[in-house]
Amino acid sequence: MVNTKIGEVAVFDIGGTNTKYAVFNNRRVILNKEIIKTPSNYNELISLIRVKTLKRVNTVVLGLPAVIDYNKNKIVYAPNIDYLTNKDLVKDLDLGNVLIENDANLAAIGEYYTFRKSSSSMLMVTIGTGVGGGLIVNGKLLRTQFSVAEIGHIIIENDGRPCRCGNKGCLETYCGKNGILNTYEILGGTKKSTLNKVYSEAKQGKLIAVLTFKQFAHYLSMGLVSVLNVIYVNNIVIGGGISHFGDIFFKDLINFFNSKIYPPYKKNVIINITSLKNDAALLGGFYYAQKSNAFFVDNNNTISS
Ligand SMILES: [Zn+2]
């Protein structure tokens, strides 16, 4: 049972490949941090979370690459970790104070409350195995019954690459980690390469790798412009594993974005690569756990300060 007397918060950022885990004290200091391979089945995940929280913590926050039904507090869909679909993780863990949230929403909270509280609106895009999004509008995390900004599944190519969601041409199939590696292969690069290798080839000016990141920037700009044409925000932050390679695609991304953005928005939108690297969702989890002091969840399912 999670101890409720001590002010420590354990946050798990559960990804398609790796799970990041951190324990914070009540002053936002990380006491312990680990990166673990994401378990391959549900029971192992339950065991992992239980073992890691045997230590006394006040609150456990789980960031999930999943759509959560906030009315039922259950996971309804997790295409990158299939075994999580339709699971009642909070009930099955039976630890007491466990909070679940979409991972990109946590990253948005982490980024916003660390760096961008002065701006009114922000889109956080997390790019790793999948492509996720979190929206802060008028200082509040936007939520509906389900997580709001599933931008990885915006269709950017008619009859394009098959996606794990069953559709074709989703942004994720071009801009997620495997999507980028697919592009690299299609352009003639070696099979089964890694993002690190493609990045270092691009840094050396090797054409196929350079074109791979150019195409990534092109498709990502289409996704960003599509979101802003629905909900205008003045800040876009790119996070997740891709943020390590920002120097290679940032300039192209800005150029493509400016060539496509709706005219009145031009020059009003600031795009940044997160400086929190992979820690945005962990920090967001900490802020989320502290919401009884710093935030509140109102009847519209939004979180504000
Ligand atoms: Zn999709």
C-alpha cells in the first residue's frame, strides 16, 4: 500500500520501448532515476510498478502512451503497448494513490510549468516510438472524455503507410522513430539502422540521411500546421527522444512550417525543441501529483494553476 504520510512522488513514463522512472521529493528534486526496458506483458508491468513503489511514496503517477477514458479512469486504447488496451490499471495495481495520464499530456504539463507559464497556449509534441500531443489552452491542459491531441494520427498522406491504428498515412508512420527509419530505407539507406546512426550520417552530410531528416521536417510541419488550423497556439514545443537530434532538422522544420501556416498566424508562433530532453513527462508527473496545491481539475476536465 502506498504510504500517504511522506511527500515523495514516484513517476513512471511508460513508453513503447523504455520506461523512465523517477522519485521526487516535495521540492521537485529527483532522488532516484532509472530507465528500464518496458515489460512485455501486463503482469510484469504490474509487478515492476509494485516493486519500485515498495519504497514509501505519497503518490504514484503513470504516464501512458494511451488514450484514457477520464470518465471511467481507464485505459481504452494503447496501440504501441497492446496489452494495456482496455485495462483498469489503477484498480489492478491496488496501491492507493495512483494517477494515470496520457504521456504527452504529462510532458505538456512538465514543459509548461517549468518554462512557459508566461505564454497562454502551447502545443507539446512528443516524438519517440509514437507521436503524441498535449495542448495547453489559456493556461489549462485541454482534456475531453478522452485525451485530446492524438496528433500522431492526423492523416498527412492519402493511402500512405499503414499505421498501428489500422489507418493509412498517419503522421506517426512518417515521423515516429520507425517511420523515420522507414524513410531512410526507402531512400536507399541501409536496413535496420538506428536513429543515432542516421543522425551521425546526416551530421557528416551524407545525402540519404540528410534527405531523411528533411522529409521528417516536411511531414512534421504538415502535422503542426494542421493542429494550429484547428486550435491556434503561440508556442509549439518538440519533445521526446527526437529532441536529441533537433539541430539537424530544426531549420527545415521552421522553413516548411512558415511556408504552410495560415497567413495571420505567421510570425506569431514560436517553435522550440525542449531542453528537458526526456524528463518533460517525469516533471509533468510531479506537477500533476502536486495538483492539490498548485492546480485543480475543474468540471471541464482541464487542469489549471
Ligand atoms: Zn494511426
